[in-house]
Amino acid sequence: MRFLSVCLVPLVVCLASDPFTPEFPPERPFSTTPHEHLVGGLVNPFTGQFSLSATDLIANGTEPIALIRHYYPPHVQWRYSNNKQKNENQLGLALANPSGWIFFPYLVANYRSAGSKEGFITITEPDGSRLVFKRNKHGAITLDSKGPFTNSDGQVLSSSYDSRNTRCSFESNQLIVHSKDGSTRYYEFNHSNDGGRFYYLKKERLPNGRWLVYSYEERSLVAIESKDPHEQYTYAKLTKSGEDWSTHTGQTAHYEFSSLSHNGWYFVYAPPGRVTYGYTIPFLSKAESPLSHDSYGYIPEGLLCWRSEKFSSSYAPYKEFLRVSDIELPKGEKTHSIQYHSNCTSVIHPDGTTSLYAFSKEGFPRSVHHEEQELCYTWLPNGRLYSVEIPGLYRKEYLSDSLGNPVEETFIYDEPYTIYREYIPFVNEKFKLIEKECKKNS
């Protein structure tokens, strides 16, 4: 049996990682495609990958804690080289990046030094946005990521969607992240290696003033507690044991992970803490909980291809990468056929109807055309949503403040009217709540 190494050597001995704690801040592909435009409710027509989330447990209490996982498709090419060994090694390097089912994408932050005081900070937001900040020689920290960014989640606008509103700072041995969603996250140094210094999330102050507290054993998350604003009382708790999670009331989620074979090479998974040969890459194969009863399968390149009896799919190369080409929904029955073109995607649905999705080069949807109806979007150069329109039926225009909150929303129907909004600061100056809202005929 041969095992995949992460460089051009036959074997690598390493310590198995924890599938619940990312080794590096993961990244979800950027897209503003709302759920209603996903093909079959599953596939993003811009990225050609599954867009999935699942809630497995909820620890109920005054401040509930949900155990949620998100699917981060690995960014893999259909072929890297005609040389088999080189191809398998390059695929292994791609799969070694945090991907697959990610439970807590925001747990780990990284600092990489670029001088005596200069360096780069990498974090991931709960929505999967990976951000890089630059620290200059004077200690000032600014956002270095170039985007694209937006304040839109479909037709809903808010400053809490715009990653440009996130900022971070160092205080003593802590990295503090003031998130766009209104939470403040406190990271403490855990370990360092050739990749830099790694900070793990210890406490999170929610917008309502309550706390989430995270506990670790070395590099593995073992518990999450929600507490009152003074941290005197525990409202709810999630605890990990091996590859299972449980609530303080006794509900349990059980997970199984598997290895993957590709052309005779193996991407190996072993339980955390066990010394093994090869690079350990966990592929979630089964999830059992009060809210989930699913099994999963993957193609040899590590991309998700089926979920229990709910769906199955096949992939085809588009340019150098693999994308979903067909979805059977449910498995073995109805099929959506997808074809990708330059800046657009066409879909033939099971009932014979067709849809055409058009995008900007950054990934912003420009139009969604289904049969005789078309929905059009207009975006400003800074990524803010300006208008949504069904030609001949209605048009809606937005005016946003500097943070991305909509201050005017104009509906153009037979009788046009405008909603005006005002905001007040909340938690920090970059997160605002609606103070009042009024309508006025034009």
C-alpha cells in the first residue's frame, strides 16, 4: 500500500489532526448568489460547487449554542501533471488546505511576521470570508484583502455582511477581532511553526453582551459554553468526546470520518493524536444526531458527490477545475444538467425548462433568466447593491451609508414610494441597528 506525501518523498510521518479544529483559517469561495438562485437549492451556479450547511445539535438555554457545519469545497484541478506521482502530490497539497465539512471556521487566527513589527494577520469570519490584515512598522493594522466585498445577502442589505467593517488589534498576548457581525472575538496564542504564530479563539462577546467561552486540550477544541454578561452563570454547553459532541441535556451527535483512494494513492485519516503515515485529511462519511441522519460520498479528487438518498452528482472539467455537471434530486431520479460558459451558466431543469445565470468577472450576479422572466441586478464599483429589477414589472433601488446599511430603499411600482431609515451606534461604531423607519410617497 502506498500513502500520499505532501512533498516528493515516499512517506511522511505526522500527527493526526482534529477534524473539528482547522489547522489554518479556511476560506469559502466568494459569491453573492442567494439561496433561491442555487441550482436545485444545492449548487452555486457561479462556482459550480455545492453550497451546503447543516445544524446537527442545539444546546438549548437562555443563550443557545448550535453545532453547525458548512461545506467548503476543495479547490482542486482535474489534473495537475501527466506524471502520476507529481499529479497525486499536487492534489494532496490542494486537499491539505482546510476544506470539506468545516465546523468552526473562525477558531484559528494566524500571524506571519514580515519584519521586527511588520506582519500579516489571517482570520476567517463565521460566514467563511477569509481576511488578511497588514501590520506596519508602527503597529497600525489595516485590511489588506482586496475583496471583492459586498453589503448584500440576496436582496437584504446590511453593514453586518460587509467584511470591510471588520478590524483587529493586538493587546498583550491577545489578538482581538471586532467582527462585522457585531461580535468581539478574543484569541490567545497557542503555538508557532514555520507557518507563523497561531492564535485560538478563547472568548466571544456577542452583540447582546453575553459570552461564548471555548476550551481546548492542546490544539483540539473540547467544549463551548454560553455565559451571562458577567460570566457568573452557564446557560448552555457543548462538549466533545472523541468524534462525538453532546449537549448539557444529553443529546449527542456522532460523526465518522474516512480515507480516500485516488489512483492507488491514499489520503489518510486517523483519529486525533495518533501517529500515522501520510497526510491526514478527514472526509466526513456519516453524521448521526437528533437533527441529521446522513451519509456522504466523494469522488477520487475529494469533492462531495452524494448525500444519503437526497442527491447525487457528477463532475466535469471546466477550464482547469472540476465543477458539478449533473445533479440527481433525489438520488437516482430527477436531473439538473449544468453547463458553464464565460461569465454565465446555463441549466436544464428536470421539467425541461431552462435558466441562464449571468455574472460579473468578480462573481456578482447580473441577471437570472428563467423562461420568460428575468431578474436583473446592478452593482456599484465598491460592490454595494444598487438596484434589483424585473423589467416591465418593478424596480427597487438602494442608497447605503458608508458602512453598507441601507438608508433609502425606493420601490418603483405603479405608485412609487421610498423607505427612509436611521441608525444608532451599537457595540462599536461599525455596527448599527435600526432606530426608526418611515415610508414616504414620492
